[in-house]
Amino acid sequence: MITVDYIERNYQLVQERMIEQMENSLKLGRKLIDTELDTGILNFVVRPIVKTFYDYWTEHEAKVGTLNQIKIALESGKELLINGNSEESFLKIIEKNFPNFLKSDQTTYQCSKNHKNYPKLEQITKETFMNYVRKVVAFLQVKDDVKDYGDLCRSAFKTKEYAQQNLMKQLEYTDKSISLIEKDSSILSLPFGKRIIIKALRKGFEETKKEFIKAINETYV
């Protein structure tokens, strides 16, 4: 049995980092939408509508939903460690908590559940959740004397290569979701601004990917 004190310490470090990443992603999204709105004859009409939508979504839905997903992933990992980290327990926790994780997911939330590609998107989201929980477990079970998130990373993932492999796996699921929407934007239930949102999603993903890789390089010096 893993000492609960270690779990709580690691829980706080991971939670703080995930919330920081969420805030940075939302700020980047706003910046990218501004960039995408810099051109076009109807810019003076579209700009305030899309900006208002994004700002409302950020404050009333995105933050609340993402914070809930962070809590669900962390609590799932914590429950798994405390009650026994077996594959059977893992699958039970995933089945129990995925519906709430899905309900809080901001990508699937903006998509039509009746669309032919929605089941694929839902499956990608489930795989994302499973990967999150496995990664959370790797962090929470660290017993070493760590002072910050960087120490925790180096203890959970012993080498830079191992950390990069885990990052690429996580990013792969995000890439799949965006690609699915790019191929058929009719899955989005947004009344306007689909092209702008999709381009911002793709650019945001590429920028975030660079930042994550940079962070790993700085962590494993």
C-alpha cells in the first residue's frame, strides 16, 4: 500500500501543473482566434460574434469542464492506487468515471451526438481518459523526495526518451480528434465560425506540442 501522504503531495503538484496548462491553452486559443479573424471582408461582423462566443465559452464552460476532467482523472488515479493497482480495477474505474469525464469534454460537447463520426470521437476521448489515468498513476505513486513538478517528472519517467514517448502518446489522441473534425466539420454543432474554430484548434495543437516538447527538454537537462 502506498503512503497516502505521498499521493496527496504528488496530487497537488500534478493538479497545479494541469490547471496552469489549461489556463495557457485558453489564452492561446483566444490569441489564435484573433489571428484567424484578421482577414476577411465580413471581419467587422464576424469578429465580435466569435470573440463573444469564445469568451463566454471559456468562462462558463471550458474552465468548469476542464477543471472537472482534471479532478476526475486525479481522483481515478488516487482511487486506483489506494484500492489496488490492477488491470481489472483500472478498467472498472474507467467504466465508472468515463461518463462524467465525457460529459465535461469540451470537444465532444461542441459536436453532434447524432453525427456518424461521433462514436469514433467518443472512443478517442475514452482512450484519452485511459491514458490520462495511467499517467496520473505514474505520478501519484512516486515515493521519492520531490520538491516540484520537474522533480516529480524525473522520478515518474526516468529518462527523457520515456517522458517523450508518453507525451507523444497523449498528443496522438488530441491529433486524432482534431483530424476527425477537420475531415468533416459538419460534426460541429456550432451555429457559426466553424472554419475559424477548426483552424485555431489545429494551430493551438501545434503550438502546444512545441511548448510541451520544450518543457521536457528543460526538465531533462
